[in-house]
Amino acid sequence: METSLFFRIPNLLLFFSMFFVIYFFAYFIVFRSWSPKIRPEASSCLISLFHGTPAVFLSTFAIFSDQNRGFSSSNTKTQNLVLDYSIAYFLTDLLHYIIFLPSDILFIGHHLATLFVFITCRHLVVHGAYAILFLLILAEVTSFCQNVWTLATARRYDDELAAKWILDESKLVCGWIQRWFSQNSQKIMRMTIQQLSEKMFSRSKSPGQVYTGKIVLKK
């Protein structure tokens, strides 16, 4: 099994180094003129931007590129690659919270729980990436708006005009996404439940029965 992407460097180490460099670059260069109180949070938002949206596209590709995808299917190399990518991000962000915000038990606990699930799926059972990546898509699909909002809220104390513009833009985008989800979430849920129920009934019925959608009739 291949565990590296370039030059036999383990993917996890490669991605962890990448997120660490991004955080270091953000803290000492990108946000060097910001208040020391908000520079750590801003740097955390930047690495989250480099994780959230790419993780959505990578997870989608990894799921649909697997012809044998399912809740009990074994992980593919692409799915393991995405898991390593996310594990590296959560490790980097966990270090951020331990160093700068050790009292934030909620986020530290969240990251530890997430890492436990991801590492177990990736390195112990080597199954279940289909469900994990599907949940990752749902969790990260709005992360871009959340991070832009956080950066704008923090920046408004230093540059009110710039923050106002960013907040207005983020409100527009986030508002549209929120309305779309509120209008379509029930429809998506109903379709998903219907498909799952049809598969369950089709597997459970005997050859001499016909499933009509409401009741099972015997021929």
C-alpha cells in the first residue's frame, strides 16, 4: 500500500508540514500588522481556509471515484489521502489551541474526537471512509463563509471600513447559502430516506413479493 505522495515522504507528514508552514507564514507575515491578540485566531482561520473548501472537493472526488463505494467498503488510496489531509489540518489546529487557547476545552475536545475517528478509520480499521468523507463534506461546505466572517469580525477593530466591506460581502454569500440549505435540506433528507428505505425493502423482500412503496404484496 502506498503511503506517500512525493519522494516516499508519508502523506501525513507532508500535509502537516504544509499546514504548519501556512500557519507560520500567516502569523509572521500575512497578519504581522494585526493585533497580537487576534493574530493566532487569524492564522488558524487561514489554515482552515486551505483545508475546508479543498477538503469538500477532494472528498467528493474520492467518494465518486470509488466504484464499490458503500458504508462497509474498504478505503481507497484516494480516500486515505483525503483522510491524511484532514488529520494533518486538525493536528496543526489542535496545537494552535493548546498553545494559544488552552482553556478552550470545547474546540480541543472537538479536535481530539475528530482525530480519534479519522485516525481509527485511516490506520486501524481501514474501512468507513465513505461515511466519514460524506460527513466531512457537510461539515466543511460552509467553512469558507465562517472563516471569512471570523476574519472580518476580528479585523474590524483595526480597520473599520475594510471590515464593513468584508462583512457585507460575507453576509450576502452566507445568506444565500443559508437560504438554499433551508429550502432544500428537507427535500434532500426526504430523497435520501426514500432511497435508503427502497434499498432496505428490496433486500428484505422475498422473490415472491412485490414492493409497491407502501405495502408488500404477495403474488
